[in-house]
Amino acid sequence: MIYCLPDRDIERFIEEDLPYGDLTTHLLGLGAAPGRIAFSTREETTLCCTEEAARVLQKCGATTMSCMPSGTRLPAGIEFLTADGPARTLHAGWKVALNLLEYASGIASRTGRIVEKCRAVNPVLSVVTTRKSFPGTKKIAIKAVTAGGALPHRLGLSETVLVFKQHTAFLGGLEEFLATVAELKSKAPETKIIVEADSREEALLIARSGADIVQLDKIASPELTECVSAIRGINPNILISAAGGINEANAAEYAASGIDIIVLSSVYFGTPADIGVSIQPI
């Protein structure tokens, strides 16, 4: 599922940073000098958006010499992307390419570490991420999540049915809604019905309703194991997901509770990957 962003996005990124040319390189008179740009890891990193960074440089006029694919996990000190061209082309693409690499690889690296920790205690657990990426960055965020070994929870509102209390408030409450689950499933037979629970009591009601997935929201990991056991006792076939406040520090505890799916947003927020760049004449 690791895809490449379309040309229109690459061109938009360049235009944002280079609307009228590079004044510094122009005034210094070094634009025609041949050079090489090289990107390397400064820490253990799961790479993401290397393909887009290479295309940024290509669209600025450079030639890619080497490029490792998104999803590659590297230790510190490894060169993974190089391009040759006139200095003007290297400087034009430098920061746009670096920003893409650092932000996307930061998300991918956090995702990869969480997936590794969770799978160590629950090998069949599905790790998925929410729709809380910063507006305008979803394509990059989803690519980074998949590069790190996870999947999106929901790509948008159009293809999933996830019922929150904000929905059931308009339907007479949770119990009134749950009485209609069979009808809802008949309207969308190819779509799983997910219902969120804020408490153990709500989760057990949902388990009896015929819903496909119960999503436990903000239930602390010490309580979760007992809650999962109670749900399984009522409906062994229902899938159980946990969401709310899950991050790299506590994800393994949640994974050990016996849930099927872990839902998180924390991978989107954090320090970008530390990536080094050199630009040298050749």
C-alpha cells in the first residue's frame, strides 16, 4: 500500500518554497557549478517519502543517482538518497526534499517502533491510525503510517461506519440505537459496523447487539484485560479495538490485553527524523 504522491503535489511543494527562484544562489553566481546532494540518517530511522524527495530534486533539474525505498529501516550513518546537478537545482530542492523526509520518516519511525513493541506481545494485533493527521498532510501521513507497518483506521467518513455517542445522542441513546443494528447491517452488508463504548457496561451492551467491532475508548490498560474477557464471554466473535491515549510508552500494555485492534493518533505528533544533508561541488 506504499504509494507515491502525484506530480501536482510535488509541484505544489516546490512552488510554496520557490515561487520566484532562489535569490541567494543567483546573487552568489554559483548556480551552474556541478554538485551532488546526499541525504543520510543520523539515528535509527524508518524511511518515508524518499521517492517524493527524489522527484522534488528531479523536477528542480537534478538527476537521482541512488534512492532507497520508503519502508527501509536503517541505522545511523547510512546514505540513502543522492542526486547530481547544477548547484541551482540542488539548492532549489534541498529544503523541500528534507522537510518531506524528516516529517514523514518521523511518523514512519514512531509507527515502526510501536508496531514492533505490540507484535512482540500480540503477533496478530492490527495497529491502525486515526484521521487526526494535520489538514493537508493526509497523503504523506498515510504513506508514513504504512511505511512503518501499520494501516489507517479510517481514510475518511465515506467508506466506514463508526458510531459514536455523538451519533446516538440524536437517536435516543445507545440502547435505542443498538436495537437497530441488524437493520443497519442489512443496509450496508459489505461494511463492518463499529460502535464505540466509553465504559465496560456500554461495551457489554454492544457485544450483545450484533455489531462487528466494539471500540473501547479511553479505558485504562489495567481494566482492559478484564473488560476484554467479559466481552468475549458474551460474544466470542466480535472484534475488540482500543483507542484513546495510546502511545509508544504504553502501546505494549494495551496489546497484551487481548484486543484485536489498537487505534492511535500519537504517531502523527513528535520530533521529526534527524536526517543529515551535504551539498558538495563535483
